[in-house]
Amino acid sequence: MIETSNVYFNDEYAKIHVDTQPGPHVMMAIMDTGRGIDKEIFPHIFEPFFTTKEISKGTGLGLSTVYSIVHQSDGTIQAESEAGHGATFKIFLPQVNINSETVNEKKMYSSKNYKGTETILVVEDDDAVRDVISQLLTAHGYKVLGESSGEEALILSEKYNGVIDLIITDVIMIGMHGKELVDILLQQLPKLKVLYISGYMDDTLANYSILNEGVNFLRKPFDADLLISEVRKILDN
């Protein structure tokens, strides 16, 4: 079941709930009537790779990704559950007003000036995200090679006879993570340029040295124009 409503957080509430901003919010609640979440597991549900599923049946990235996206949007997410009585997740996002001038300014920013013919390797374990990025790059003239893991990307790079100009890789993946993959590839391809992408919070990414000065990084979700312009800037630099 899904419910939505408008809610208002006053200053007193925001002081008690430190991750909440005062003001009007939109609330979306998602409820189920399943088996619920055991109290021993509950504190870990937003941790990357935490899962109760069997190996190969799930990565445990779903709730962690949702948590990151919500907080990047200045929102909060709350979870309530009791074993045997289902679970409820409530997402609170600040209300915003977008005027026509803001929309028109966004339309004026076009990606048509950022076309290219270089070869780009896209490494992303989410098939839908990888497909969207690949289609976008292909539409702008780039040759795209796509893989779903670091291990597969290494095999592809060894077999590929052409030049790979840029790698776009997710940071946190099952098995080999993006930074480890890039470190290996740079030993083989010292001129390779790199763009990291991730939807995780800074405290998680800090463990992978992705936020250091001089590292090319885009935080998910990003729009098409931002990705295309960043790709062109990196390749031209």
C-alpha cells in the first residue's frame, strides 16, 4: 500500500531529529503486510551489501541506494517494522517551488555541443542504469563498451584491440569495486581517463578515495546534459 500527504516539521521537531530540516515536506509511505523485519536485522537494513537473501539472489544495495538518494535530496527516510506484521517506510522530501523561468533556463542547456567519437567503457552493475548511459553516449557519437562488473571489464579490456579512451564506472559493486578496477586498468592503459559514478553518501565513498581533489566524480542521480558535458570535458582535458 502507498500513501502520500503533506507534512510540516517545526523547529522543535528538527532539533530532536537532527537529519530533518524544518519546513513543509511531501511524505510518501510504502507499507506491506509481509513477515516484517527481525529486530536483530533492523539496525542494518540501510547498510551497503547487507542482505538476508541467498548468495546470487540479491546484492543488498536496494535500501542503501534509496537512503543515499533521499538524503542527497535533503530528505529523510524512516522505517518501522515488527516481525510478523509487515514493514512501513516513510520518505520525507522538502517541498520546492519551480517557476517557469527555472524550467526555461534548464531547457536552454543542451547537450548537442558535447558529441564525440571516442571509445568509452561503461561499468555498472545495474542493467537499467548501464543501458541508459550507453544509449545516451551512443546517441552522441561515442563507441560504447558495457560490462556489469569489474572482473568482466578486465577481460574485455584485455581482448579489445582498439583504444579505450575513457572508463565510466560505478564505485561500489559486488566483487571488484570501481577504484580497484581503475587502478589495475591504469597499469595497462596509462592514458585512460576516468569518471566515477555513485549514489552513495560521502561517508561511504570516503573509504574508496573517490572524493579526493582531482578525481572526476558524478553523484547519482544525474541528468543527461550533466553526464555528456562532463564526459566531453574530461576527454578534452
